Amino acid sequence: MHFRIRKHVVQFVRTTYDAERKKPRAQVVGSMPATSQVVPAALLALITADERLEAEAWIAHGQRTLLLRDELAARSLAETLAAANRWFARQDRLSDTAWISGSILPELQTLRKQLARLLG
């Protein structure tokens, strides 16, 4: 079994050998939302116990990767902000940076709220 990510959906793909064509054949068994952390019951009914273990391991790996990516972002944020600050300081045309700063400001406001909540 392998897993394909298609936009916001994960497809469960089973590969079997087709003796008549003498080639492997991939068949989509089912799908689930990419954000889901649990395989839906309807999909569990369509896969074997071994495939279920593969799916659970794949989901756990994806969740762990996401958590590590988020932690790295938090730990390196000060350095990233310093680099962004240096970049913005070198810019002389507002039109080149307006769209970037427009997406940064709401995130900074959200970050400030999170830090205020954590720090009391």
C-alpha cells in the first residue's frame, strides 16, 4: 500500500501484480481528508490488517513531521525575523514589499496574542 496526496485528500493505493499484463496494477482503495489523524471506519473495512498498520504508521509519521516543522519554525523564528528585517531594510520601493508585509502583519498579531497567553 502507498499513499497519494491529492490537494486536501489522501488516497490509499494498493498495488497488485497483474499476471495477464505482466505488470503491477495500482488501485485506489479509498480516500480520507489529509488533515484527518484517524482512518475512517468505512475505509478500515476495505483494507487488510497489515495495510491498516501501514496507514497508521504513515499518519503518525506525517503528524510527527508536522510537529517538528512547527517546532523548528518556532525555534528559528527570531533568526528568520532578523533576516527578514535586514531584507526589508535594503528595499526602497514600497510596491515590491506591500504584498509581503500585508501577509505578515496579521500573523504577527496572532503570534503576539499566543505569546501573551503563554507568558500571562
